[in-house]
Amino acid sequence: MHLRRHIPLLVALIANNILWLILTELNHYLSVWSLYILTPALFVLYPALNLSYRKGLLVSLLTGLLQDSALPLSSNGFFTLALPTLHLITFRLRDKLHREGGLDTVLLLQVVNLITLMVLTALLSPSQLGGLSAHLLALILQILLSQLVILVTGNYFLGLQRRLGKVFFKEVREEEAPAT
Amino acid sequence: MLFLAWALLPIPLKKAVRNGFHEFQVPSWEALSWGRDLQNFWAGRANRHSELISQGRDLARLNGAFRLQVMENESLRQELQRMEALLDLPPRPRYRYEVARVTHRQIGTWWHEMVVRKGRDDGITEGNGVVYAGGVVGKVQKVYEGTSIVRLVTSPGFRMPATLHGQTQPLFIQGLQHGSIGKPTGRVRNVPISSNVTPENPGYLVSTSLGQVFPNGLHIGKVEHLEQSSNGLFREGTVQFPSELYNLNEVAILVPLPSTTKTALKRN
């Protein structure tokens, strides 16, 4: 019974892992056009809207560590801190959002994802020859593609995780921890 | 609180966590890579027999030509060793080619790298050169137990010495992220003022053993236009790397061999 209480947490972790794997494969094929898709906001949506603060934070932190270990970022990482931050923002707004997803959730996803990608670009651009202007077109296309992926899959991914949580854990209840 | 805790964590511990998470993901990446190979295998099986026979015939011809080249290379190598011994030159670096399949590529405006299915277990170390049939790919950036991360020659911040084909003056190449999609580009610097290239008569860049990472003469890319550098002493221009650089499925890692030149000659 004790273990069953953690099923939504496990669902979130496994779903994030699988989504990350799918993105890795997609990016492998997109590399022919030197494009790379990143959707950090998508990984915190379910944990922030449906899990308690601590569990959501744990999922965000572990997912961030997973992503940082696969990408050429500094030892301090980027997603290890970015995903918990996104989780905190979404968690604080969750009383005003639909937990099953909706237009408000999609809008929030778009905004936080865009900001995260812009921060990442700002962090990495100084090390690049020619600065931001040298690859602006490719960068805009890359960010637009990422936003498009979120727009298309955001609600579906959230719904999928909610359904899985209910399938494996019948007595699932919304964990409504107060926002700290 | 979390930020503070993470910031205070010692770097070796952060690296250990990072390595752990990397190794955790490796089996899933390998599974995807094997899946892709299996897909290619079944696609190959669907080929008609007549197609396979004609491909086999073409390969047999190529094999014959390559065998002759190997024999020629061997005799040239021995000649070179004799000359080096006569002139008492330091031995040239020799390499073992470790062929590795690409697990996945990560190429975009933020980074240019690929993960390959060979690592520490196969004697690969950080900084080893990586090549393919068309020339230079990049260098090994990080080595794990069974995988390695290869930083591509197009990666921003990548630098390597090179020369123009037929010349000896060293220059250097830097990776460059260009605005155009899917076109691997770089920047060549320190080109002598006397060098002249045009789109009709481009300059071909080849590797040099100066950096002790690549052997001499491996193709890197071509440069069609050179302009005066800011200091006025050299020229510089944009390098166009082969487009298949972003579509590689197999590479070879150059693992340096301990020098055997002098000992072989002593035996002779």
C-alpha cells in the first residue's frame, strides 16, 4: 500500500525518461539539418499540476540531472536548476490552471519554454564564434520547432500521464499541497 | 535552498552524479541504435539478388584496388622509417583505427556532438582524433565505460591545426555555427597572404600531425574565399566541410600506438 502511493511519482519519472528518449531519437534524425529540439517545460507540467510540491520537485530535479548528463553543459548543469525553477513557477500558478490541461496551460508552457531556451542561448552564445547574429536564422527555426512540439504534444502528454496514474493507482486523489 | 545546496556541492561530486546519470541512459541509447541497425538490416534484406550481386562485384573491384594501395603504403612506410633513422628524426605518431557506430547525434545551434558505441574499455582516451572515409570528424571530448562523446569539427570552440593541400605553413581551423541549415561550416585563420583561392580554384584543407592528434594529409574541407584578417598579417575565410558530416553512422577513432619505429629498425 505504501508503494502504491508513489505510483504517480513513478509514472512521472518513467514518462519523462521515455519522452527524453523520444526527443533524443528525433534530434538524431534532425541533426542532418543541424536542428535540435528542446522542450524543458513539458517535463514539469504533470509533476507541477498533479503531484505534491516535494514529489514534483524530486521529479524535476532527477529529470534535470538526466538531461544535463546527456548534453555538453558545464559541471554545474543547466536543467538541474532550470527544471525545478519551472516547476516552482507552474506549481505556484496551479490553482489558476486546469489540471487536465487547456488553453491556459498551453500558453504557460509556451511562455516558460521560450524563456528557458532564451536563457540557454544567452548562456551559450558568448562562447560561439560570431555571436548570436551568425546563427540567428537557424536558432529561430530551432526555437519555433520546439514551441510547435510543445503546442502539439503538451496536452496529450499531460493527459497520458494522468490516465496512467489512474490506471495503476485507482484511488488516486489530487495531491494538493499548499504552495510554499 | 535547492540552488544553494547545488552550488555548494563539490565539483567532483557533481561530476560523479553526472557520470552516473550518463551511464544510466547508455543502455536505452544503445537499444535505439541497435534498433536502427536492425531496421537497416531488414531494409538490406529486401534488396533483390541481382542488386546484391552487382554491389558485391563493385566491392570486389574496390577491394582489389585497396589491396594494391595497402602494399604500396607499406613499402612507403618502411622507406620512411629508414629515412627517419638515417636522419635521426623523432618517430612519427602511429595510430590504431577503432571503428565505432554512432549511437546518436546532437547537432544544433547550441552544440555539435555525437555519442559513439566505444569507450574506455576499448582503449579510447579524451582528445583522440575521430575520422571517417571522407576525412576529419572531430575529437573525443569525454570517455565513459562503453561510450564516448565526440565533439565535431564544426562545434563552436573547436580548434585544430591544418595546412592547405600542397603547402606546409600551419594555419588553424575553428568551428562555426552558421545561419544556413544543414551546412557544416568553420573558419580558417592564419592563412599566409600569398595564398589565393577562388570558387573555381578552391583551397583544400588537410590535417597536419603538428597537434599530435591526426596524421598528415586527411581531408578536412575546402575554402573558396579568403579575406584580410583584422591584424593585416594573415588572411582568413569560411571553411565548407563535407555535408555528410551531419549524417554519419560510423566513425573511426585514432588511438595512438606506442612508437615502434626505432625498435623495428634496430631489429633490422
